[in-house]
Amino acid sequence: VINLFRLSESKQWYQRRVRGANRFIFSRDVANSEMDSISCFTKGDLADVDVVVIAGFHMLENQPESTKQQVLGRVQEKVLGHPLVHLELASMTRADFLLQLFNSLALRVHSLGLNEAELAFLSEVLGGPPVNTESIESVGDALVFLLSKATGDSHQLSRIHFHCLTFHVIVEKTGKWKNGATAVAIGTLTAAKYACDTPNLKPDNHELRWMGAGSKPVVSTKRPDGVMIHVSPVLVCKQPLKTVGLGDSISATGLLYTKII
């Protein structure tokens, strides 16, 4: 059972008026909360798959430690040997489990997807810089900080796809990936269409709120440390109709248009 409660900007609930759009989701899902489906996969099942996307680990937060260890162990055994694995994060509240997930899994996948709340919490947990989502420089510094943690022999993380309301960013280690600019642009296009639940963009339904790219759909920069940063503005849906699964759709579409070297 999944329940979604959503209030758009300036809507009133009882005696209170919300300042911005809000969404609250709660569910009761025993099988997924224990991630039982991972037991069904074998390495042979994934042999002909181009990319493996794993998600839903936030549902493990309140599980016993033994369950967490068991699930993470299964994923490491059955998934991590694949040539391309992407992990999509979700909002979490427990710093200890987020740190455990990052060290045991996130550093060992090739690609990571997250939003502004997840980036801010993860950077804080790891002792990284504070995140100001009004600043591309702040977001970029935090993303590069996460990439800098992938230094061990078993660490594969070389790409992060960040998405928030007004802009998206892909950071990647130079020489590891192709088509980063295309991937971030198609992600922002997906966000605009998905949120408004329309196959076409309409000027009356969308607006540009981040102007940092000027008239360009993508701005790409190579840092002195060799990390490529691709930034693309989002045509924000004025009256969103679909929000659940938006981050997953953005990251998945971006992966379709990118390639690991």
C-alpha cells in the first residue's frame, strides 16, 4: 500500500498555507522493504544486460542490522561484477546507514544518481562541504568531493548524475565516459515532460528559472583536477501532475544516452 499526499505552492491545508510545493509519501511494503527480489537474480540473468540500475535502499533504514548486511551482501555478490551498475539514492534520515551504504556499495558502482536533499545529507555525513543548491559552484564542489572518495582498488565510482528542480549536473572522471553533455540535456528534457505528463513542451506550461547557462542547453567545463562537469537548465513544469519516480526516470534516461569507456 502506497499513499501520496501532495500540496502545490500556496495551497491551504486547514489553517496553514504552504510556502512551496510539498509531498509526503508513506507505504507498507514488506517484500520491498526487505528487498526480497534481489534473491531472484543470478549473475547469468544479467549477462546480456547493458546496464543494471539498483534502487530502493532507503527502505532498509529501519530493518534489523542482520537484514541490512544480508541484502547488501547479496547485491555485492550478484550485481557488482556487471560492467555497468548505477545506484539511485533516495531520501534517508539515518546517517549511520547512509555511510554504510556509501562505503559498501556506492563507491563500488560505476554511476550514482541523487537529488539536492540526498547530496546535502551525504556530503554532511562524509564531512564534505555544505551544499547550496542556488549555487552551481557549491553543488559541483560537493559532487567532486564524493568522486574523490573513490580511491580504493575496488572503487568504481566515476560518474554522478545530480538533479534538482531548476538544473541538473553530471560530473564524471575524464576518460571514463562519453556523451555526458547529451545525457544531462536529455535528463532535463525528461523532467520537463514527465512532471507535466505531456509528450511535448508547451511555453505556457514551463518556465526557465536558472539562467546560468545563458542561451545554451548545456555548459560543459573541465576542472584542473580532470573532472568534467556538464550543467543543463530545467524547463520547470508550472503545474506538475506526476512527481513520483521522476528522479529514477531522469537518471535512467541519462544512462540511455551515455556510454562508459
